[in-house]
Amino acid sequence: MIYADYNATAPLRPEARDAMLAAFELGANPSSVHGAGRAARKTVERAREQIGGAIGSRAQDIIFTSGGTEAAALAVLGSVSALGGKATLLVSAIEHEAVIKNVGISGAPVETVYVTPAGAIDLEALKARMAGWDSEASGKPILVLMLANNETGVIQPVAEAAAIVREAGGLTICDAVQGLGKIAVNVALLGVDYLTLSAHKAGGPQGVGALWLRAGAPLKPVLLGGGQEKSLRSGTENVAGIAGFGAAAEMAVRELDAYAGLSAHRDAMESRLKTEAGVTVVGDGTPRLAGVSNFALPGFKAETQVMAMDLAGVAVSSGSACSSGKVKRSVVLGAMGYDDALAESAIRTSFGWKSDEADFERVADAWLEAARRTVLKETA
């Protein structure tokens, strides 16, 4: 099989597997004070250091969670709660459902921040909104903006947007789940207050994530219990998962240049698909993650493409792959101004640490063959 669905889950890195196997051997609770417990705690803290190093932060500012969704919930719900509800959430129109649905139950007023046709947040519109911000009426503005879009790969101007909001006295929550291991992530340079991460997008295990919290940023826990993770996320830590996360994050950052090199293969694949089939490449000409390509051919339904590619031994996705296996029209492409015909025919291919040039070529071969059997034969 050719695996071209890294944005959904990256294959487990061998370094992560080794770290997990070693952690499984410990078999102790990291909150226990005996020797075995201290060994488990050491494993957790080592991973905290690795992840902090991967994003340019102090280890003590990392809070482990069960994944990116829980990290997003903690950031959104915990910040609003800590502010006593005196906040307004400014949410980009292209955020992941894990963010959108938690925003919806936060109890805070919500405003949409729209994106340009290129798929990046409209900084001028954000600047205009902040210029007239009334803190008495609307509370503290909290911008919710992802670092890189999971469907299009378009990289967002987070640092610029966060600076605009900060000048108005606000905060920024950044979903960096798709950024870790693909582009340089530095919390100080981004200027954000909360940043969410997920292990399995970077070659770590599923079921573990983290929230980075700027020292002093308001946050209340969402889960209560034994007081683990500085009482901000109670529950016994997933020692093996955390160990794998740390190892994967460290290795992914080491291989940033290798990931960046995938852009040449991606561009060649897209050029071929444009020439031979006339596809539209979403986000073309905009800074994107090197291994991501979202393209569409109106009339060729996305679900048909996904099934045809699967039968050909190629794994791809349509829209967000985190929607319980559903294939549905992309909200992100709608926000970018694409019409229904194009949005309903868009698929995403995403490559990563195990991918090579041949993978891109074989994806193009399989897609073109499927297209020629269906829509292209009708126009030949």
C-alpha cells in the first residue's frame, strides 16, 4: 500500500516504538513514591523535556493530555472559565472540529474571523476588529487560530495575528497539531498563549497529546481528580504513550529539512495532475506544508476518489479524517470561497517521514487511472 494520509496519522516512528516498549517494562504509576514509580516519573519528565525542546519552551510549561482534542478543550474551556466567562472567542473559519465544537459549549460569545481565498486568515479584517475592541462590552478577546490547516496544508500567519490581538489586550490559542515536525515551531516567536499538540501526527502513538501554556496565562482545569499535571489535567499519565510522544517529537524536529524536501516531489505531482487532468490545486502559490496536496476535479466526487484509490492500494482522505470515517463536503474549502462542485470533489494527499519520490509518482498514477475510467473519458 502507498500511504498518503499522514495528516490523519503518521506511521509510528521506530524511536517512538522503542521508547514505548521500554516504558511498558516499568509497569508503575508515575505518582508513586517508590523506586518503580520514580522511574516512571523520570520517563514522563524526560518526554516533557523533549517536547519542550521541540517547541522552544520550558519543560514545566507542558501539560500532557489524551490527544489534540482534549488539549484544545482544555485551552478553550479552561481559559474562558478562568476569565469568568468575560471573553469573546474570535475563531478562524477554517478551524478543526475539535476546536469548533468546544468553542460551541464554552458559553462565551463567538465571532468568526474569515480567511482570504488563498486560505490564510484575513489580517486586515482582524486588525480592523481589534481597533474598535470594547473590553467592557466584549471582555477579553481570545483568538483561536491553527498553525497549519489539516486539509489544505496552508500555513497561517500566527505570529502576526497574535501580535494584533495581544496589542488589544487579548490572548491566542494555537492548534499546532499539524505543524509539529513539519515546520519550525517556537512558542516565543509565535507569541501565542496556548498551543496544542498531538503525538500521532508526528509519528508518535495515538491517544496522547499536550497543551503548552504560557506562564501566567489564565487556565482552569476541565478534568478534576488526583491533581496530576499541576492539577490542570487530572488522571494517571499515559507513561508509554508520553514516552513515545517525546521520542517522536525529538526525531521529527531533527528531520525538518527532510520533510521540507518533500515539496519538490509534491510540486512535480501537482504539475502532472494539472497538465494531464486539469485539476485545481487548493492553496497553490500560498505557503503550505511540504507534504500536503489538496486538489479537485469538479464532477469527480471525493467519495468516489477515496474508494477508487483504496482499491488501487493508495490511502488518501477527503476533508478532515477525524470525522468518524465520514466523507463529506469540506467546510474549509467553502470558507475559502470555492463553489460546491469543486469542494465536493476535493481530496487530500499527505506524505511524511517514510515517503519517497516513488510514492508521489504512484499516487499520481493511481489517481489518473481512476479519473480516466470515470470523468476524463467523458471529456476525451
